[in-house]
Amino acid sequence: MLARALEPPRACLLLALASTAILLGALALQYVGNLPPCPLCTWQRWPYVALIALGVAGWRWHPRAMLGLATLVLLAGAGLAAYHVGIERGWWALPAGCVAGAGAESVEDLKRLLAEAPPACDQVSFTFLGLTLAGWNLVASLALAVLTGAAALDLGRRPAQDRLAPTRRGAKRTEPKLLR
């Protein structure tokens, strides 16, 4: 079954569907679950938009090339997610775009900016099974990168011995004749 899922056109379609599901899940957490995203969370959504486009395009046109590009996009998304996990754990400094209240010129401006500001990137708002949403994004990006990389390299194809024409019991197995 995995071999069939790794056939390049089918893998492109599955990638587009998985990316759509991940993006819809993030939007559901934001709008239904009332978990506003921090700026880095918003940035982590963009690779999935690109993956939907690559998956749909690859479903009909040059699937192995599209899967190769998708693997690179997934690895970039995994890098962004790893950076976010590091910020959440305090391994490195908070980027300037994630600080609430920057650019206020008065106390009233500061109050307004703080009320409208998204959560800071180092504040964990939700965990599931011990991982933050950025951590789950890292896991999903790496898992999808492995699968798309395998499909791009066509590692799901069956060996030549298995592709031979089926035979009746006891009959000698022969390779299909090539056109000359």
C-alpha cells in the first residue's frame, strides 16, 4: 500500500491533500479554537500553501520534479519550525517582529498595540502530547519530507522481478517482449 502511495502522481495528490488538511487545522485552531497565531506561526503556514500548488501541479505535470521541489519546501518549513521551537524553549533570542508593543510613542499607543498584538513567539499557547504546535509542525514537515523525497526518487517502485507478467501455476516466468 505504501508503494502505491509513493507513486509520484498519487504522492503529489496526497501531498496536496495533507497540506490542505494541515492548513485547515491551523485555521480551525485560530478561528474555532480561539488560538491566535504569533508571527512565526503565520510564517509557518506559507510552505503549506506552496505545497498545495506543487502537489496539484505535480499530479498532472512532472510529478517527480514537483516532489523534489516539495521536499525542499518541506525542509525549509521544518527549519522554520525548528527555529520556532528553539525560541519557545529559550535556546535563542526572540526576533524583533515577535515583540508586542514595538513602535509605541505614548502610553495610549502602547496600550492599543498591546491589546491588538498577536501573542509573542516565545509564549506557548497550546500543547498536545508534550509538543507545542511548532513542534508538531516540525514532526509533520520532516515526515512529509521523507515521504516526498522517497516518492521523488521513485523508491516505491517494485523491483523488475515483481513487474513481470503473471503466469499460471507451474509455467515458466518470462519477461515481457520489448518492441523493436
